[in-house]
Amino acid sequence: MKRPLPKVGCRPVPRTLRSRLIAGMLTMLVLTCAGVGLTTTDTLRHFLTVRLDQQLTDTGGRYAASLERRGSEDPAGEPDESSDTRAQAPGTFGARLKDGTVTKAGVVDGDADDAAVEAGDVAADTDDLVRLTPRDQQALAALVVGGPAADVDLSSLHRYRMHAIAGHDGDVLVTGLPLRPVEDTVHRLVTVELLVFGVALAVTGVAGALWIRWSLRPLGRVVATAEVVSALPLSNGAVALSVRAPDDDPRTEVGRVGSALNRMLGHLEDALAQRQAVEERLRAFTADASHELRTPLASVRGHTELALRHRGPVPAAVRHSLTRIDAESQRMGLLVEDLLLLARLDAGRPLAFTEVDLTRIALDCTADARAAGPEHRWCLALPEQPVLVSGDADRLRQVVGNLLTNARTHTPQGTEVTLRLAAVRAGAVRLTVTDTGPGIGIQPPERAFERFVRGDHARSRSSGTTGLGLAIAHTVVEAHGGTLTVSSRPGRTAFTVQLP
Ligand SMILES: Nc1ncnc2c1ncn2[C@@H]1O[C@H](COP(=O)(O)OP(=O)(O)OP(=O)(O)O)[C@@H](O)[C@H]1O
Ligand SMILES: [Mg+2]
């Protein structure tokens, strides 16, 4: 029987179609969610950053410039429009750099007022403390003047979007807007997305699994049909293949598989019926032919016997021919009887079941064998109690006789042949014929149960055997519901009959 090749490696790949479909669906869903999530997040971040950059451009350097002016401001003077920090968004950062060094830095606080700090120091006149470390100052100095805005991470503040422009007196004015609102918005979106995608995955996973299971149900029915068919004893011939796949709607894939299976079963049924008919015809022919041959054969034998009994002078050559005709017609008679018996057993002709004493049969057959082959050593091992089975006495006698005849005719003189009879478990009976001969010259030895199969040794014998003895024994034992098995090697050949 052909078996599928084993899988190489041991990756945990789902095996059933259903689990593969569910796994594939979930994987695609996860990939889609990830793609959508990443794209929306990125788009939102980009959009918010562009808006922040626009705000920075609108703000310009007004706040940074105001810081410097305020440092030298006349307390009685009017603040000009450019230094009005109340127009600035809370959290706006400003710094003025001179020759790469921060001279003033401040942040507009929540009350639209600002805190100003000396570079590297804490402002004394404000409660919003901003400390610029040398690293912060370096980061500010590294900004490209007049270039695009960039993200700067100040150690004392959060991440900022910074923009640097050139001042009027060779200084650099840096303005920054906090990135925290952008990040907060993006985080909120990510949280919502994770929640929505998680729920969507769970719902789709469960609903999809149920849907796939439901969709594959017809396939399960087709498989069940195929399994029922594969369990039928098709070799038996007389099998009605009435089982059919219920799903054969040609509009669906599974339906097409089902209808193909049903068509195949129909062909198979036809083929089996034809084979059955041919076999029956052949059996009937063999039975009829054997039966019809009996009468002319009996006539041939009768006339041969008559001719041999003729008292007048018969030439020696004619007598020899008559003797050969007698012997061969006897052999042919046995062959015809064997063929007739096989044909009847094949046709399922019922056996004449009675209570049979196997011990008696064993004793009689061994006595016959001893008489026919006195040069062999015959041993008998019988249990104390008589062994009784239900069966056809004549046929069982034929089985034991065939096995003992084989042990005599296919082994050299002096071979020890043992017939052992034993009652085994649950009322079963075992009869074994063992010999110490050279073994069966047929490979495998079970082939000896086939019809007309003989070993080369038996073939070349001048007496000639037919090769039907074991076939008949096998068929008879099976007709009794038992088994006939063989094991053979040089020095020990054993045939075992097991009867229920
Ligand atoms: N005890 C045995 N030892 C060795 N070979 C055996 C033995 N029994 C059977 N065989 C082999 O199995 C073959 C088939 O046996 P089977 O009894 O079917 O046919 P046969 O003895 O040749 O002819 P038939 O019994 O029909 O007269 C034999 O030809 C022989 O080669
Ligand atoms: Mg034989």
C-alpha cells in the first residue's frame, strides 16, 4: 500500500485544511491591521508635524528676540508688538545664541507669561525653572540657521520641534514648540487602534473559524463516504457498493469532488459486478466441466480394467500402455474431484456441519500415512480428552490427509513427521503437522496455498502431483472459519490449522 511521504523537519505547521485556513485568515488579518495601523499613525504624525512647522514659521523669532530686549528693557517703556509674548502659545521655547553660545532662553508658561533663564543658570525672578545643560546648548547650536525645523531633546524640557533663524545683529534666534501634544495624539490613536484591531481580530477569528468549519462540513461528509468505501472488503467481489457521497452539487468544489467520487463508485460497482459475473460463470464452467468429465473418465477406467483382465495373450507393450492409461485416468479422476470440490467451495456451497472428533481423524490419517510411508518416522501428540469441533468430517479428513501426504511425498525417507493436536483458548483447536524435511522450495512459502503451485522438486517428479492439495486444504479450513498457516525453513516445516 502506498503511504504519503513523511514530512521533513518538525515545524509546527497546521495539518488540517480547517486549521490552515483559519491560520491563513488570521495571519492576513494581523498583517492588514498592522499595515493600516502603521500607515494611519505615520500619516497623522506627519500631518501634525507639518502643522507644527507651519506654526513655527508663523511665530518666527519674535519670542526669542523679545527675551533679549526684555533683558535690557526700560521698566517704564512700552513693550513693542514684537516682544509681546502673550501672543505666543503656552510651552513655546525661545533662545538667543550669540557666537554659538546661548545668551537667553525661556519658555512661555501656561499663563502666557514666560520664564527667562540665563544660559546654564536658573532664572532668579521666575517660578518656571529651565536649566540648559552644555549638551542642550550644543544641540541648539547645531541647528541649521534658516534650515528646516528639527526635533531636539532638551534634558530639562520634553522633546521640541526647533527652528533657527538669523537675528538682526548677527545673533541666532531659536524658537521651539513642544512635540508632546503631537505624541499624545499619536499615542491615543495607537491605543484606540490596538483596541479596535484586537476586538476585530477576536471577533473575526471566532466567526471565521465557525464559518470555515461550516463551509467544510460537506467535505467531511465526502471523506466519511470515502472512508466507508475504503473499509469495505472489495476483494470479496460480492460487495454491494450502495454508499454514495451526499454532496454532489456540481456548482461547488466539494460537490464536484463528491460527484466525481460517486461516478467513480458507480464505475467500481459496475466493474465489481462484471468481475463477479465472470467469476461465477468460470466457477460454473469448472464445476460443470469436472462433473461432465466424471462419466467418460469412469468409462475409460472401466474399459481399461476390463482390457487388463483379458485372459487371452496380450502383447507386453499393449499391457504396459493399458497400465499407464489406468494410472493416468486414476490421477485424472482425482484431479477432476479436486476441481469439482474447489468449484463448489468457491460457489459457497454449504458444508455438512456435524460434531467431528478430530482425535479420531488424526489417528486414522497417521495410520494411513504410516502404512503408505513406512520409511518415515511418524509421531502423534494428542491431548487426553478427545478434541471435538463442529465441521464437515470428510473435508477435515481430507485436510489432515493432504498435509500428511505432503510431509511424506515432499521429504526424503527417514524424515520425522509429527502431528500435534491441542485445544487452545476459548474453545479453539490447533492441529500442527511438522516435519524435519528440507523445507518448502517456494518463496514465500504461503504461495504454496495457491492453485497449481508446486515446487520444482514436485514438478520434476515422474509420478507428478497437481499442486491443488494445499489450495483445497486452505479453502476448506477457511470455509470452517479457521486459518491455515505455514512456516518453513530447512529442517523444519510446520503447517498449522486453527479451527474455531
Ligand atoms: N511438507 C512439505 N515439505 C516440503 N515442501 C512441501 C511440503 N508441503 C508442500 N510442499 C510444497 O508445496 C507444493 C504445493 O503443495 P500441494 O499439496 O498444494 O501440491 P502437491 O503436493 O504438489 O500436489 P497435490 O497435493 O495436489 O497432489 C508442493 O508441490 C511442494 O513443493
Ligand atoms: Mg500435496
